[in-house]
Amino acid sequence: MKVVEFTEYIGVSAGPPFPAPVAVNEAMIRHWCEAMGDGNPRYENGAEAPPTMLLAWTMPGYGKTPAPRLGTQGELMAKLDEAGYTSVVATDTEETYTRYLRPGDHLTATTVIEDVSAEKQTGLGAGRFVTTVTTFTTDDGEVVGTATFRILKFKPPVAAEARPPRPQPPVNRDNQFFWDGVQERELRIQRCTSCKTLRHPPGPMCPACQSLDWDFIVASGKGTVYSHVIHHYPPMPQFGSPHNVVLVELEEGVRFVSNLVDVANADVKIGLSVQLTFVNVEDDYVLPQFEVVA
């Protein structure tokens, strides 16, 4: 991937100069001091403004978009987004005050992109520090302060999507022998002891002769794909959606619903030769599944 260093933006104006919506005034000084709990008598009569109000005079205001003043800085932010640095966090601000502001001073803010760092590895992820310097001047060109503002544009780490646990089948008196066999890595198929008919899924009565007597055999695990489907909807992330579902015809003659593992869904076809395998889905949870015989 091509590495973009963004050096062409260093030293470039961030956008057009932005004049303050209003001049420095006593009412805003009073509101600021009340909100901040600043009881310094120097500001009580509104003759001077606290230096920390410097940025407040040129803020666009609540509900006002600052887009027109971004210009080149907005272009830089968009390119950083395209490069994957989609998250942002402010890191620090440094302000310098040349003199106290007084009512009637009308400010204009002019911002320059001072630096775009090389990619850094931070606790938030790989990112670049973007530093801007804003100079505040009065209408007659007097510099009254500067503000250096630094942000980190970073690539948010991609969190591994946690797959919800796969649901476990109910175990009852009819199928207990089957799941006991799975724990011992055996594929047990129920057999009627009267007519020797094999049946799966297991049940209490033989469908051929209605006998209630049964035992089981251990299948070889060899078979072929009799039918299959790729499940897309509704999404089932616990199965790794989309996932395949196959109907395997075992060489003993019964058919068994399961999944094919280690195979692309597009490669699942009727007639594939398959062999039983046992997969540890979770601790103490084993499933009989199938893999393609090379």
C-alpha cells in the first residue's frame, strides 16, 4: 500500500481568516466569569477580558457549522479519513497572550497547519498528530495571542467479533446413547433388535416393526453428500453465517444432517466423498461433522 506522508499540507493556511461574530464586550465577559467561577476583581467591571477567553471570541457559536473556515484543513482531514485515520482525539493546547483584551477589540483568527507527523504507534492505535497554529489579530493588525492546537487522527483498532456460543442440542432418554458415543468419538446409530432396521435420528419405537427394543452399531463414518444447502438468512453468526448444511448418506444406509468443515461453501457438491470427524466446538462440547475425502 502506498504510504502518504501529507507533507504538502505543512505550512499551508488551514482556511480563510475568520472574523469574530462579535467584538469583545462586557456582557460576554460577565457571563464567562460567572460560568467559570472567576472572581478576579480585575474582570468585575468588564474593562478587561480573562486571557483564557481568547478562543471564545472567534468560535462560530452553537448550531453554527465551522465548515466554511476549514478549507484546506477540511481537505486534509478527509484524506486522513480515506487513509484509515477515521477517529480523532484532542491531545493538547498551548496559548500565548500578548495583552489583555478590552471591550471593542474585534478579532480575526488565522490558522496555519504547522505539522502533520509521520505515523506513530499510540495506545489508541496507529495515528498521526496534526498541529495547527492560530494567530489572533485586531482589526488594525495587532497580534494579541496565539493558540497551538494538536489532535491525534488514528486508526481505530479492529475488534475481533466475538461469535456467540453455538446452541447445544437437548439430551434426553432417547438420544443419550448417541451423545455419550460422541464424547467417546463414536458415531452410534440406533438399531432395532427385532428387525435389524437402522434408524436416525433415534427414537423409542422402530418405524418398521413398532418394536421398542433396540441397541446400536458404531458407524464407519464414511459416506457421500446426498444433498446440501448454503444457509444465508436469517444470519446465524454462531454457525459462521453463511454456512453449509449437508445431508450425508452413510455407507450403512442411513442419512445424517451435519456440516462440512475446511471447505469453501462454493465447493460443496452432491456426491462428494466424506469422512466423519469430531470437532471441539467449545469445552466439553463435541460435534460429529464431516470433511471431504481427498
